[in-house]
Amino acid sequence: MTKKQAILTRLKDNYLFAVIRGRSAEEATRISEAVFEGGIKNIEVTFTTPQADESIRDLARKFAGTDMVVGAGTVMDAITARIAIIAGAEFIVSPNMVPEISAVCNTYGIPYLPGCGTVTEVADALATGVEVVKVFPGGILGPAFIKNVHGPIPHVEMMPSGGVSLDNMDQWIDNGAWAVGIGSALTKDLKTQGYSSVTEQAQAFVQKYNEVK
């Protein structure tokens, strides 16, 4: 099994991705720790977070040898992708498809999950060696997008990000989602109830997944 295949297997087994957007690297790290405590093990620290690479580095060191898989999100260019990988990111996610990022990730044996919203974008991503695409924006495309794309391209794996909730997770799974990305729902009560609320939300998503998988 190649390095990339091993990482993809771990990501698939964990299934739930937490999309982490912090106001600082420290906050992103604390949110990630709270999410992990709640049972979500795929951690996507986005580069909308200031010094996101510092949070990735801290998490990669602290949770080395555990079942946490740390990656980087909102990666817009190849330079940022390389910075994230050097910091310890084991997967890279973008809101769109960037061939140069795909090339960097392939060089390092790291999975690249680019955002795709059309069949053409999906096909273009596959042509660069991408194995899993991010369905984005998931809230607009909806769960049926996956089933519809699987008609002409049955082998492509797809993970929605944006628009995934406790109420519709079962629909995404039923339509063939490879995994699901969960964002602001995890931190909706952070300001008023603290990091324990993040853990509670993560636990709720894990419980829901275990019920419907």
C-alpha cells in the first residue's frame, strides 16, 4: 500500500472531517482538540486561520501515533500546499481545482481533495491523479449531486463540504458520500458555551453517523 493509499484508508475509516476555522492558530488547535475529544478524527485546519501551519504543526506533533489525521483546508496555491505538508499535513483540501496543487501533493504522496461543482471539474481533477473530490458548495449542490455524478463516473469518490448537518447526514450517506465535512455546526455555541460545546457537537455527529452508517 502506498503512502497516499494508507492515508486515504485512514480518512475513509474515520469518515467525518472537522473543518476548523480559528481566529488564531491557538484557537484552531483548541477547537481541533475539542473535536477530537468528541470523536471526530479527521482534522482539516483551514488557511483562513492566521498562521494555520503553526496549528497543523502543533497537532501533528501532539497527536502523532494516534488515529487523528491532520490536514489543511482552503489551500489556494502550490506554495501554501507545500508549507502545509512540511508542517505535517497529511491531506490537502481546496475550494476549487488547482492542477499545481495536485502536482505538489502527488510529489509528496499526499491526498488532494479539490472542490468540484460540475462533472467537467470532476473529470479534470481525476485526470491529474486526484482520487477523492470535495463536493463544494455542498449546501447548494445537494446530496443528489453525488448520485447523479456516479451515473457517468461511478468510480469517483466524493466528499461533501458545506451544507452537512445532523438533519441531512443520512441523505449524503445514502447517496454515496465517501466521507462528509462538517464546519460551522461544530462551533455554533463556542462563543457562549466554550470548547465543551464543540466536543458535544462532535459527539452528536459521531452518534448520528453510527446510527445511519
